[in-house]
Amino acid sequence: RLFVNPEEQRIVFPVYENNKLIFYSGRDITGLNPYPWKKSEGEDKFPVWNLDSLIGNVVYIFEGINDAVYIQNGIALFGVGTETQFNKILKKQFNKIVLIFDNDKPGRKAKYKWAEWLREKNHNGIYIYDYTGIKEKDFGKMSENNVPFDVNKRIHYWNDNTKLLVKLGRVI
């Protein structure tokens, strides 16, 4: 469920929990606003965009909405995430959780941190997205530059072997 606010010229992304609107984020559609994103009050609610709309038992976790919209069952954390947000995700009992954070230092750090956190919670279906060979920061920029996502080819099951490949710089 998306809306357009014609007065502010923003596309509005609402966040629902149990069919109740708890939060929204609006993106400028003119490209002229120095503040492209505007969020509702109540950021203490730790919203997860699109979590209530998913179908099936696979989820793709992104930092931002601009990236999550490209993948069916994509959700956005409005940043690198919190335990509160990940606990909401775990309550949905997904069999497969794919972490696709931004291709920058904070994004990579968060991706590995949450993969380990999920593993400590005994989740057995954790995957990370590998940006090796990709210079773009995220899926939004990849789309703009016609770089294919190749999600099925670029995800790695999170285990000790993958952790070693990360340490060796062979998986980013």
C-alpha cells in the first residue's frame, strides 16, 4: 500500500503492524528537495517496512525502502537494524533470511553482525548477499546503472566457511 502526497510531492510508504498504521516514510518525487526523506513521529517503534505484507517463508532484509522495493518479500529496516526489529522478523518464523545491507562499511558490518546474531538465536536459514565485483552502494544504484542483482547466484549460506571467505576478502 503506497500513497502519493500531492501537497508535499512525496510518495508515502506506510508501515503496518497487525493491520494498524504505526509509521510512514515519504520520499520526495521532484528530486529538488534538500531533504528527500520525511518520516513520521514515533521512530521509537522500530518499524519494519513491508513485514506484514510478505508471502511465503523467505525474507530479504534491506536498510532502505529504495532497495527493498526491487525484490518480492523485501523489507526495510530504515537503517542497519535493531534487536527489536529482528525480533519482529523472527516472530514471523521465516525459513530463509537473506541479509542484503548496503555495499559500504556500515552495511557490511551490520550484515555480518546480524548473521551472527541470528545464528546465536539458532536460526538455520541465514544467507548474506555478496557484492564482490560490484561498486554500487545498493540495489537502487545497481538498478540505475543496469547492474543485475543475481540474488540466487550471489547469496551465501552463513556458516564458518562463509565467515572465513569474508575474512579473506573473497566475499563482501
